[in-house]
Amino acid sequence: LNAQGKYADDLARQTVISYILQPAKTPHRIIGGAYVDMTNPAQSMTDIAVHYGKDSKVRLRHFVLSFNPGEVSDPETIHLIADWLCKYIGINYQVVFAVHEDTPHPHIHFVFNSVSHRTGKRYRGDKQEYYDILNCAKNALHQVGIHVLIESKYLPAVTGPNE
């Protein structure tokens, strides 16, 4: 859920994607994407939005999946989780992810285009779409053996079957 006017300026995609892909924050370079040219993902997203005549208003969505210190110890596991979510989001939206390792708690940034590359429709960000992404995150975590409570500041917690 974006604040009023957030990510609506012409440079929003470039600014946020440049931030998440900073080499100092991603020493293992665990980055990826779906349906974007990784040499210029912001331009790829802009091209889709322009193609559908929707390069205005909110340009992107950005969320972070964060881990407690020591919860996930190896970069490969975090990469699996990121790939899982990237593939899910990529079904409808261009997406870029980057694993930040510059803090005691590794975290994955996801940035996706607000315009679908398949349909040209905007991501509405309603409760159902939000829960769909949240449940995909929960499933990705369960696939690597992490069974935790996923909390959101917007909606009640979602838990898995083993809690």
C-alpha cells in the first residue's frame, strides 16, 4: 500500500531500482527479475507502461521480506525464496529483486511494475492481491523449512499449518 503520491513521479522506477541494486548492499549479487531486461529494468517497465498508455500515477510497487539475524544463514536459501516470489509475481508483472546483506538481518527487496505485462491492467493492491502475495511468501518460506508467523502492519497475521 503506497502513500498518496508515492512512486508517482517520472523517476520512481529508476530511483527505487537503483537503490535496491546497489553493489554495496548486495555483496553476493543475489539479484534477479522476471520479464525485464536486467541491463535496464526501469526502462523495461516504462516501456510496458507506455505501450498500454498507463505511464502515470503509481509507477511501481515495492515491498521487503526481512529475516531475523541468523534465521537464514546461507545466501542460496534466500535466493530460492526470492526466485519463488519473483516467478509468482512475474506471472502478471515485471519484477526485480535484490537481497540486501548490509545489515544483521538479510532482507529481499521486490519492485514490480504497477502495469501488467500480460493484460495492461494496473495492480489494484486490494486485500485479495495483497493476501495472494503474502500467501506466496509464506509458501516460499515453508518450502525451505521456515515456519514463521508473517505479520503485516496493514492486515492480520497469516500463519502456516505448523504454527
